[in-house]
Amino acid sequence: MVPRRGISKGGLYAGKDKGEHFWIGAFRPDNSGFFHCRLPGSLHSASGEKSPLPLFMFMMGGIFLVINLALMVRGFIMNRRRLFIERNWTTAEAEVLSAEETGTYINRQPKIRYRFRVFPPGHQPVEVEHSMVTPLMALSHLAVGKRIKVKIDPADQSRIMPL
């Protein structure tokens, strides 16, 4: 039996029993264990060498930390770009002239090449080609002949972002 010190309402546990085994696990609130892992040995072997387990756990924690920080930075950069576009680009209306698949699928969603006729406020209509991954649920909103709202770059009217 694994000792469960201080566990009365469920939670994680870890420690070392009398047989020099390390154990980790978790309990449900009713104190029935739903997983348990028992690692034989101690932190020191019979020859006095240290176990590589603490170093391994430290390295894995570092790897997870670096990956999560990288994902947070990527999300921050993408969010800043989107905010810049929403604040500085002009809202316009666009008519879908054509839509054709490029043959590329990302996460089982097709990348589609669209041709739009964009009607920027105060300017002549401009035809723009734009490729993007389109969720299958959004295909009906981007059908040929439909009018949608887009953001258009005032400096380069060939750059758009459908809303």
C-alpha cells in the first residue's frame, strides 16, 4: 500500500516508501487512485552515484517552458499584426468574382484562391487576387457573387484581409 499523507479530498501525491521506491500518482476525491506509477530505486545507487531522474525532470520542465514561451510570443506577434490591420487599414466592401482550389489542404481545410472586386471608399473598384485557408463552414459566405467586408491597405490596395 502506498502511503497517502494528507490526501483527503483528492489530488496529486509523490514521495518515497520504506522499500526505497519513488511513487507518483493522483487520487479522485473519494481517495480511490486512478493512476499510480512506482519507480524502483532511490536517488543514489549502491555505488553512490546520483540518479539521472532529477536532471531528466529538470530538463523536461525546461523544454516545456521554452516551448510554451515560444508559443506565447508567436501569439503576441500575430495579435499585434491583426490589431495593426484593424486600426490602420480601411474597411471596404468586396464582391467575390471567382474561387478555385489550390490543391493544398491545411488541417483538412482547403486553401482557396479568390478573385475579389474591392470597392474602396472614395476610389475606383480594384480587382484583387487573394489566397487563404477557408473553413468548410465559411464556403457559403464566400460564394461567387456574394459581397463581403474586407480591410484594405491604404498604401497598397492589392493587399486585403477578408473579415
